[in-house]
Amino acid sequence: HYPLKRKEQLKNLSVDEQVTLRIDDLHKDISKEQLDQIFSQFGEVTSIYYPMDLKARMPKGFAFVRYANQRSAERAAEAMNDTNLGVGRNIQVNIISAKTYLSQDETRSMRVANFA
């Protein structure tokens, strides 16, 4: 047997196993790479969605960080909520339901479809 590649492993995780954090009050100078570096300290991050304001060409100030499991997400939320990343205000970190995240995903898909 060959080990599964990372993407294949992630496909095998059910949505129920993955847990998403919503991070609010992000400063525009914080990059997606920085978010990955910071939040990966608490466990396996499976995805980060960091929406951009296309007109202003800068981040909208919030992001979604999805973890492979509940424990990692809880540790990250507890450690990072109401902390300062070095610029701007303190960030707010909350665990959101899969349903909330998926509705955001559907909204993104609709925007892309309408944009084409």
C-alpha cells in the first residue's frame, strides 16, 4: 500500500470532522501565509479562505481557517481570541458551524459563477 497524498487524505475527512474558525478584525497587512504560519501552530490547517475586496485590492478584514479536528480548532480559538498580531486591533476568533462555513462557500461559488 502506498501512503495517501495529502489532498486524498483531506477528501477522506468528513465535514463533521473538520472545524472552522472565523477570524475577524484582521489588519490589511496580515497575509494569508502569515495566518497559515500562526494558526498551524495549533494543529493541521486544511484550508484558509481570506477574501479580498477586488476594488480596493486588499483583504476584507476577516478569514476562515479550517482545521482537521475539533481539538486543534478549540486550542487555536482559546489561544488566539482577543490577541494582537502586531498591527491593528486585537483579532476575534470564533468556532463556527460547518453549515455556516458551507453557506459562505456557496456564496463564493455563486459570485464566481455570476462574475464569469
